[in-house]
Amino acid sequence: MSEQSLVSDGPVLGKDDPVLRAEGLEKRFGGLVATDDASIEVERGTITGLIGPNGAGKSTLFNLVSGFYEPDAGSVSVNGVDVTGQKPHAIADQGMIRTFQTPRKPEGMTVREALLVGPHNQTGESIIPLFTSPSTVEQEERRSLEQAQQMLERFEIGDLATQPATDLSGGQMKLVELARGMMAEPDLLLLDEPVAGVNPVLADKLAGFIEELNEEGITFLIIEHDMNFIMRLADPIIVLNQGSVLVEGPPEAVRSDERVIDAYLGGPSE
């Protein structure tokens, strides 16, 4: 079988167990069409890559499926639950968490405190349990602190626990973002350019962490411009171009596909 025949023209839909299903997503900003009938499925247990030339609509698609933008048309479901148009926190409650290309450094927080923003549906988030169930709130807070420290140690930033989050480098914040995402115990983690601006040593470390987490059952959808990084890590690769899915397939087949090469060579400039 030729590599060309391994690549699907457009998205591969009807997968056995998709964690995320997005169908016919459209988003316009005035006269600009950012996504145009974009459909994707992310199969449970995979590391799925999302690539495409600048201006292809990748970040818009991320914002649509994670609730930061409301689609003009189309639908989004996570773990079989329709979350179309829901707010980010409601979508996160269904098991999908995202990171951002440029991590935000929380003002006035230590690194450990920044991680504690990750868990959802904590009893102490409401005022009444503080008075009616103080022991439950205290136990949850203790568990969250222990989990935060474990995550910091796992991602090799335990020594930064008490440092102000604003003091961290961009690369260190990428690790904090990954650790904070894992605090929410997601089924699917969306990573937006996890190695952008990261040195090669840390990029390799991040790839190793992602592979380990995937082996433990976490599904990933990753936007990345670093082709060596994403081609090594992800299978399948979804290629977005002009707001919709151009092709989908295994990394080596996608890398050599003429339609993909043409899209990159002819894509919009920065």
C-alpha cells in the first residue's frame, strides 16, 4: 500500500471511541472565515496532531471546541455529551482541558498555588460547605496540596513550588501548565504549541512526559509548528488548511503528501 493511500482526503470520521467529536464548525469574524465546515474526531488513547500553515484556523478550532468561542454553526461533543456553546468550565467538567500557547503567569501566586486552580468541583468552591462541612473541605484541600506537590515532582519542578509564578521562564511555565492540566484529571488534554519558544532539551523532556501520560490513558490533541516534534509524537496527524480539514493520516504519509506540501508552501505568511 502506498503512503498516499494511507492519507484520508478530509477528516476521518466514524471512529470507534472518540473522546472529542466536532462536526461542521464554522466561525466568522466579520468578513473573515476562520473555520469553514471543520470536522474532527479524536480517538480515545491517541496522541493526535493538528497542524497547518499560519492562518489555517487551528487556534480558532481549539477555542471553539474548548468553549472560548461560540460557533456560528456546527456541534461539539465530549465523551458523547453535547457541549456546543457551553462555557469552558462546563466543558472541562466533561473531561477536556486545554493549555495555551502563551501560558498566563498568575499574579500573586506561588507555583504550587497556581496548580491548585486546576481541580474542578471542589466542595470548598461554595461558601455554605465552609460552615456545614469544614472537615470535608479541609480533607479535600489537603489532598489537593499533596497532589499538587506530586505533580510538581513528577514534572521535575518540585524545587519551584514556593517560587512566585511570575518569576518563571516560558519553558518552566509550559511544565506548570501541563501539571495544572493534569490536576483536573482530564480524559483529553488539548495542548496549544507546547514547545513554542522552548529549548531542545526541554522539548525532549516534554515529549517524554506526554508519552508517559498517554501510556497511562490520557488522550491528547496537540497543535504544533515544530514538525520534528509533532511527527515523532503524534499519530494520526490532522492537517487544517483555510479553515477546514485538508487531510488526515499517519505522520510519515502526511509529511510526504503533495497537498500538504502545497498548503504549507502556499500558506499565508506571518
